[in-house]
Amino acid sequence: MLRLFKFLLFTLILGSCVPDESFFEGLNTAYPAIEYPTDNPNNAAAATLGERLFFDPILSVDSSISCGSCHKPELGFATNDRVTPGVGGALGKRNSPSLLNVGFQPYFMREGGVPSLEMQVLVPLGDATEMAHNVVDAVRRLNRNTSYRNEFLTVYGDTASPFLLVRALANFERTLIDFDAPFDQFIQGDATALSSDAIKGGKLFYGKAACVQCHSGVLLTDFGFANNGTAILDSSDYGRELLTNESGDRYLFKIPSLRKVQITTPYMHDGSVATLADVVEQYNAGGMNHSFTDSRIEPLDLSVTEKEQLVAFLASL
């Protein structure tokens, strides 16, 4: 009954200019709960250990960077670098995604090839352009550290191992939940949470601009794969084709959440778009007009005012 009241209140506030019946498509005021795997249950002590590991450069091969170097809390657990340097200044090909609400994702990495958060932890650890460290050597280093050795014994009753290391980190990352943006406050009944421009931008998001086709629900993503017309700066990064070996998947990348999108600049999988205004401009133009662009990406014919309103709504997420 309460959910129905919230939904009706949202309808009354926004409904005066509803462009069509698909306005509310994907909008869901029922927030999901984190599901923990049976071999890594919710454990506050493990999450505390995982948080310590996340921000400690001890895991990188030269102890120069941590997980937190690429995923900063004040930046929505992302960074403002186009591509964040790894050990020795090495550069990869992709922008660091936000980790907010990462525990709700069904699969990981831009091509969707990693099935669990525990397995995903191993990717940056071993990547030559990130932490460049063998997980076995990383665990040996932890066990030579008296403080870490004792903390693993306290939390797990055993010394550090690859099995326990990834579970501590994943346990922490599942605590990175963010559902308290102005957008959330608004759909939960606070009519003052969004500005007039943001409300109008929301109508565009769910209507004329059709952003909801990919960015749906409270997680603001359908976790699908698409090419949104972004310029192909590195033709060797084939996206999902790297996983499937299917040519039809070339340059498809996982659709990201838009949570805290205002502070997670720059944008796109390669960090090639600098500002939210630039993002809206690119979509308004129908992408970069290359043959890999998703058929859903087409010119939007937004006015200058409408583009500003859409940016205002995105800033509320």
C-alpha cells in the first residue's frame, strides 16, 4: 500500500506533462537487497578487513597503488582520470567504473565475462596495467605482515589465502550501496528533492530522450550490452567480442549504472567524453554515426533548454 502511495504521488507530481504511456517504464520504487553467496556470507569483520585491503597498496607488485587508487570514495568509487595509471605508470584502455552498488551486478567487466565479484577481484590484481601482482605472491606478502596475519586469523580462523583474500574484498565491496540521491528521495515522496529543471529532465529521460531504454529501474541500468555511438579511439578493444568471439558483439560494452554520474567524469568505457553536457550532446546528435552504433541511438532533436534540463536530472541520480 505504501509503495502504491509513493508511485501515485510521483505520478501526480510528474504526470501533468507525461509524453506517452512509456513514461514510467523501468521505474521501480522497490529497492533490491544484496544477495550474498553461500561461500561468502555477510560478515562485518570480513568487510572491515576487506576495506583495509582495498585501500592498502600492499596488494600491488611494488606497493605503489591500491584498489582505492582507481576507485575513490569521494568520486563515487571511480576516478576523474580518462584512464588511471597502474604500477609504473602503465596505462590500460578503459576508464575505471564506479563501484557503487556493484554487489547488485549479475556479471563484471565491460564485456561481462566475469561471473562473480569474488572472481572479479583477481582481474585488477593480476593485470599488468593495474596492480601487476600474482595472487599467490600477494598472499605470501600478507602473511609476512604480522598485522594482516593476525587479522585473517581473527576473522577466518586461518591465515591469508587467495580464497580468503578475494572474499574479504568482495564482502567489503558489497557494502558500497547508494540509494540516497535526490532522485531516490523524490520517488520516495519528497516533492522538494528535485528542482523544476531536474523534474523536466526526468520527463525527457523517461520520454523523448528514451534514456530508460537502457538505464532502467533504481539501478539505472539493464546490464545489457550496446554500442552507444562512442568514437572508437582504440580499434583493438573489441568489447564483448573478446569474450564471445562473435563478430556481432564487436564494440559492445556493458551498459553502466548512472548512479552518482555527475561526479564520475569522464564518461564512456574509454573515458573519451569529458562532461555530462558533452554526453547529452553526443546522444542528441545520434552518436558518432558509425556502423557499430546501436539502432536505438538516433538524433533526439533536443533544444538547448531541454539538454540543460536533462543534465540537471542526471545530476540528481
